[in-house]
Amino acid sequence: MNKKFSTLMATGLLVLGALFSNVNAQTNAKDLDLTDPTSYEAADLNQYYYIGLADKSYYLTLDEITNTDATASSTVKGKKYNSLKGVAAASLADEGDKALFKVEVVKVSTANYFKLTNKSNGKSIQFKATDTPTATSTVAIAAGDDAGAVASYFDLIGSVDFAGASGATLIPFHGGATANTNQMKLATTAFTIESAGTALVLYIAEDTKIADADLNGMYGDGFSLKFKEMTPAINANPFTAAEKIQAVTVSGGSVPAGTYLKVAGADFATIDMTDKDEVAKFTAATFIVMDTIPLTKDGSSNFNGKKGAGYQFTTVKGADLLTIDAATGLPTKTYNKRHVNNANFAITNNVNNTDSLIVEVVKPVLGVNDKTMENQTAYGSNVRVSVINFGGQNILTTYSVADNIVPADDEWTLITLGANNIVDLKTLLKGQFINVSYVATGKEADADKYKVDGVLAVRDNAGTIEADYVAKSTVLLSSPEAQWALTNDGGLKLVNRENTTVSLTIAQLRKTAKTGVYVATTTGANDNIDGDQITISFVENHTMFDGYMTATENILRNTVYFLGQYRATADGDLNSYWAENHNASHQIGATVVKENATKWNLELVKKADKNEVDTIFVVSTMNVWANNKMTTKKDSLAILPYAYQNNGNNEYVTYKEDKLNYYICDKDNKTDAKAADRFALKMKPGNTFNYVIAEDGGVQDNVGAKKVFLSNSESKGSWDKNELYSLNNNSLMVVEKADEPEYRKVAKAWGDTISIYRQENDAQMVYEKADAKSVVDGKTLSFLNIDNVNQFDVNPALFVDTAYVNRGENTCYQYLLAVGVDKENSYYCPYNEEHNSDEWREANGGPCADAKEHRALKGRFLINLIDTANVYGDTHLHNNPYINMVEADENLAKLSFVEGIHVGDTLILTRKGGEAVKLRMDDANFNVAKFAFRYVDNEAGTFRIQTQYKEYAPGKAAEDIETSNEGYLRWVNGTVVVTNKLTNGDVFNMNEDETRTPTANEGVTASEVSVIAKDGAVIISGAQGKKVTISNVLGQTVANTVISSDKAEIAAPAGVVVVAVEGEAAVKAIVK
């Protein structure tokens, strides 16, 4: 398409003078009386003129020079500005607007003078304020940018009429100054101010024929005409009925040379009437022609056709315009059913009327006999196309300027380049992404055949990343790479959703005969879809995570993957999998034997020092046009970054530079995903991916510039990276789940008794052990520990309770581990604590109805003591029994069994002071009571024990404490602690046939004290010989005694009381 035209269409303007200035400019003398400027008509003053010599040999135009005035200020010297020069008539058209001037009247004091304003920059001819226009004066400045330039006006000397051959001489002077006698002189290309000037003539530009190539440049292979909308609509208008018109340049032979308007047939822009093959193309095509029957035969009418006015238009085959010799295939007569002259058009414009075109039939042949054409006569002038209201209808017809037969003023029509089938681009601004697909025509040149079955996406064209078609088989329409945001920016601007640096601008969309198919006209540097037939579809449903693999931390924890390159062969898929098989260098190679492939963990990369994924955001801007108002909206694409980790040795993947250029497993990084290379998993068709080397998290204008591909190596394969949008050869990847689970599942989901031992020594078993050195409030603490069952009398039996096991697709099986469980007595009343006592149930014949509906499990549950450690550490910084200093500044929490009750999805623990703590069991995240067995070796059944990790940070607010799901049990310094490093976690195995009962070990005391409130009293059991203090909520002691029996009832006031039993945690009770 003609790029000048597309730019003008994009701005909604049709400045034809600027567009079609590459044809020969024609001038004509304009009869203006300069002796009385006030008598000028406004129409004359609003026009632009050429100023030239009387013989039309040279004309005034602008020149660009550089100011070399050494006395001028530094801001002026060296600055370019416009001066004046002469240009030969033959080159006048090339000057365009620079040679056009508007004449305006200016009154200075009581006299009228003239102001000359250039069309190209809208500024008048001026002189420096310090200069008097003399023979030695500085040249005129038409750009008005030089310092000291002031408005200058002109007077006349000589002839008073520009229409005369002698012309008139212009005398310049400054505004406000007196006139002088120096004159403007144009001598060929030189412009000067002399004592004797040259006579200049004011010329108006004639109508200029628009070249056929420029007309066809509108669509690349044609154009459309648009007529002013009228009521009723124009009747039978073949100029607008056609999907497009093609201007055909005809030459040769007896057929009049000129422009013929083709509306159907093969695609051709020129015809040589001396070539029979080209004549055959012409006769097979369909053209617009002026019909030979006028509107009326009324002899008194102006529209009876006799003077070229009143004819209508139709379409005929080229064969109906010529008589063809059967032997030669060439025309013998210039008519058949219609006369070929009547299909010869000229489309012109005028620089002073840029809003409309003049469409003429060139010297038609007139007559009323459309059968023999014998009585038709040539009309010596062109006839123009217009519209008249005839019989109540608006009729497309002709009129003659030569014979002064024109329609009434209100019946003139406005004809412009354009069409009624042009889409209003604003209607596409819905605030939605679009997909664009190519529509094949079957006529694609070799260079365009790649577009067939293509969708608009991002393409790497010889290193240039740009909007272009890619094969549908290589991209998903749901992928952001093929989705485009729309804004109103110099046209309809399409910005890629995945890479916002990539865009193109559509200047125009033209409807075709096919529903939903448009012809696109683009503007700007990217013309890859210019002139193409396309479809546009709106993306009705999109999400923030479109086009990229998303996985929850729970899924990633549960799953081990195979990574590799997808390869489709005639014999089936033969993928090349990643394998760390270059042992000495840790280089990752390739294998087609899946059993030899390495298994990989995928881990979401977090922000530094935060438990939050370092997500990449690509933000799109879209315009919305609604209710005649333009608004803007934003939409974000979120892309998750992954680190790859060798499942066998925990080494993270990184890229080896130093001219080696391949990926390795980093032997020095087994713990920090943030220090590893990050990848975005871009989804491609066929359940394949590109491994994109991802940008850092936060707002970016693209996801990344590179992707991984399988490169060649001397042996065992290698993985390198290349441009993201290059061809997908060797870069289509797979992410396949390994068949084996990541977590071990206890065979008997609930109620099983197990024992856990270290893999290195199956006699070293996990159990609860009292720590005589750890005493708080006079009570010896017990912690989880490991000892050799062959050396010590320990009971390693643990009761397994389900926390989060059979939940949908969950495979990260999480359990509660407990001792001292009475699984037969598992009823619980959530509404009245008294109903849960043995005494109440004995007195009332068993559990209440509410308790029977709410099953529960009582016992002592294994808990990560980090919360207790942080609270205790606030006041005991140097002596905290709940943590173990593994190394300097590495304080890790111990674990212990804490009394609690598991009800539904809640574990209720009782803290010191009677406070109830509720831990939820209804999601996949770990907490301090949930444990999972993460496989190390599936076949051997070995695992690490995973739980929640929290940092030890006394004094820090709870919400600021670092927390993660990556906590692992580690045996160190004589106790078991929770570490945040997978590699530091001990490897265990499990005996699921444990026959011992999970009870307290020797030296471990489990509390048997119970407190039950009743009317006016509390009943205390199991506290014989212990001191009991009962206080009200104000802290006032209401009872203080030593219990002498196993069960004691102590009077207490109604309301909430706090019962403190010696050696036990205080509890609250509600007395009725």
C-alpha cells in the first residue's frame, strides 16, 4: 500500500494535495485585482497559489540553509531555517507544499498590504528586524525560526493585475516600517532583493490527475470511492457496489489510452491493446461504464444527454466494450454493446479542494442507440460524475462543465477515497485481546506462502523480533504470544500481550464479501500484514496465567518430573531426556532411554527474604470506546519462574558461561533456588513447552529473550539457549511426571501404629525422651529424640492420624503423629466440655448425642515447638530449652508431644494457662503439627520427614517471621530439630508393622489431671496431694487448698474462673 496514503487514513484525513504531489503540477493565471485588496472574495483568499515568472519557467519555493551569521547569538548560529529560491517548472511538482503560498490582506496604518504564508509550514515570509530589505539584505526567512525575524508585508509596483502577462513586482518591507523601493527578484533558481526586481504572476494550481498506481496504492491492488450520504440513498451506484475498484492503465492500439475502472476479474493493473493475451484478460474482466441512455429524452431538459449531462453508470464485461477480430484477438472496433470511450475515466484532485475528488469520463461518445452504436457522436469535453435529485430519487449521473450544465448547489456530491465498507476502528476497542488469522486467497506469491494457515504472533525475521504470521501448528490461540491488546494510537495499534515491545498499527480495515473477513491496511515500519485478508476474533475468556504452566507448591512438592526435548518421528515420539551424564563436568546431556534419564524437582522461585513467588508481570494497556468516550484499562499477564533441581543429588540447574555454553547441575548450590537459573514454561501445541530463560520478577515488558534447545556435542548431548522466537527446531520440550510418587503413603491411612528409624542404622529409632536438663516451671520437659533400641529401653511406637491425605489429587500425604491415644474413646461434644468427662458419661449412660455426631481423637500430638521457643526466648535469651544451637547463629526448634484433640479438620492443642490453639488441617500447606514422608529412594522406601519451618526470631512480630513448607527433621546434638535445608534432613525409614503400643516412655510424665465445671463448683480429678488455686477473672483468689483425694469438688462463684494445679498448666472453666 502507498504509505503516504496509509498515514493519512490513520489520522482520519485525506490530504490529497500532499499525497498526490508526485505528478506534474499544472498552473493557471488567476484574475485578481490587487489594486483593491479589500474587494477580494473570501474564496479567493483561502486558496493557495504558485508565485512564478510570467513565462511559467521558474517558481518561488522554500530552501533550507544554515545560519552562518557570526554576530548572531549561539542559539541562532548554525541553526537551519527556510529561505527562498527558484525552482524550474519541470520540478515544481516535487516541491509540493513548499511552493504554495496563501495571499492575505493586512492593514498597516491606513494602507492595505499583502502577507505571503507558505503552505508547508504555515509561516509567512519574514526578514530580520535589524535588516532593511536592500540589495545587500539577508535573505528572507520563510520558516520564522531565526532570532529577530518579524512579520514582513509586500506592496506592488508595475502592473495592477496578476492575470496580465507582465505581472507585478513585490516590494517587501517590515511591519510598521515605511515602504522602500527595493524589489523581489527571481532569476532562474536565485532569489534576491534588488533595486529592480522581476515581474511575478500569481498562479492557481489546476486539477491534477491521480496516477493509477497511487489509486491502487490504497489497498495495494485497488481502491474504493465513498460518496456523501444522502436521503434517499443514491440509486444504482456501481462505484460503491464493488468490493474494490482497480485502476487499469490501458495503452496501445486504437483504444483510447487512459484509466479504466475494473470491478471484477483477474488481478492486473496494465493492459497493452496490441497484445492479444492482454486483450483477452481485458475482455474477461468487468468494468464501470457510462451508459448510453440518458435520464430523459425531453429536448428542453438539461439532462437529456445531448450535452454530456444526464447519463447513468453500469458495469459490463470488457467484451461488451470492444469488437474483437477472431483471427488476431485484437480490437477492430472501439465499441460493441457499449463504447470503450465511455469506460475511460480520470480521477483528479486540486490542492485547494483536498476534501473531495473529481471523477470524470474522458471525452465520451454520446448517443441514444445502445445496439449498433452507429448514431453516437464524440463529445469533445470530459463529463463529471455527480448526483441529482430526479423524480424524488438521488440519481448518479453526469454533468458538463464545458456547457455549463451543472446540478443545483445542494445536489452536488462529495466524492472521496474511502468506502462504505470501511470498519470504524473504534468499534474494536472493547478492552479485550484479539487473535488475528490469515485468510488464504490461493494467489499467494512464494514470499507470502508462509502466511497460509498462519496466525499473527511474534516472529524472529532474521534477527528482527516483530509481529508476523506463524504457523497455527506452532502456537496456541490461548497463548499470549498470539494475543494482541488494542489502543487508539495513530490508527488501531496492536501490542503483543507477551512482549509489549512488539506492535503494529492498522490504518484501515475493509470489509469483504466474506462475513468476518477484512482487508488490512497498515501504517508504520511493519507491513507484514498489509493488504492481507484476515479474521479478527476476540478472546472471550482469559486469565492472568494464560499460556504458561502454573503449579501450586503442593503439586510441585508431590511430583518428580522428566525434562527433555520433544521429537516426533515416523515411528512415534522419541524424546531426548535430560540426564546429568557428563559426570566430571556436571554437564547435562541427553538420552532417549527414559530409564537412564535424570529425575527433576521443579521449584517456584521466591523473592529474596520473602515467602512469595517472584512472579513476572507483563502489563498490557487497552483502550475502551463506549458511550462516545475513550477510556484506558490495564491487564496483567503473570508468569511463574521455576528452578530445576536434580532429584538425585539436589543440585540446581545453571548455565555454564566461559565459552562453554551449556547447562550444568551446580555442585555448589543444593539449597538456594533463588541463586539458580529460572525458567518459565511456555505452553506450545501438543502438550509441549518452550523452556524460556525468564526475566527477573516484577513488571517487565517481556517474559525473556532466550529459550533452551538441544544442541550438538561430541557425545551424550548438550543443552544451550537461543532466541525465543526463532524456529522451534530442537526447542520443543516436555515436562512429564514421573510415575513414582514423591511422598510415601502409610498403608493403613488411619489408626496404624508405626515406628521410624534412621536409614543408616535401623536400631536408631525415633521416640519421646525426657530431658532432665530442661525444666520449666518445675516440670521436666520431653522432646523427640533418637536412641538405639538395642542399648536403651525405649518405646518407638507412634500412632498415625490422617491430617491431609485423601484430598482430591493431593499426593503430599500429611499425617499427625501421636502417643497416648485412646482411639476407642473418640467421641467429642463441641458444645459442653463437661459432656466429655468419664464421670458425666458414666452418670448419663454414655456420650451425648452431640458427641456421637462429632468423632474426635484425644492424645499427645507431635508438635514443632518453634512458637513456644520464640515466646520463651523473649524473656530467656540465653537459656531456651526449646531450641538447639546447631551451629553459630543457627538455632533450630525441637519437637515434643503436646496434649490435644483432633476434631474434624481441626487439631486443638492446650497451651500453658489453658489457652486453646486451633490448627487447621484442611489445606495442603504444612503447619507445626503436620508431617509428611518425602521419598529419597522409592524402592528402598527411605524418606525425609517434612514439616513446616519457622525461623527462630524472639521479639519479631508473628507475621514477619519467615515461614515455609521446607522444614525437615534432623538429629543433631542429642535431639531432633527442624531445619530448613532439604539436604540437612536425616534420611529415615518406617516399620508399618509396629506391635508396641504408642505410650509415654520411662521418665515421661503425661498429665492425668482434669478440671470440670458444674453448678457453683469445679470438680478436680487426678490431683491428689497437689495445691490448687482458683481465681476469678479479676485475679482475685477465691480458693486455695491442697487436694487430699483423687477427686475433689471445690465451691466457686458463677462465671469464668482460672484453675491452677501445681505442676500443671492453668486452665479456664465456666461455672454456672
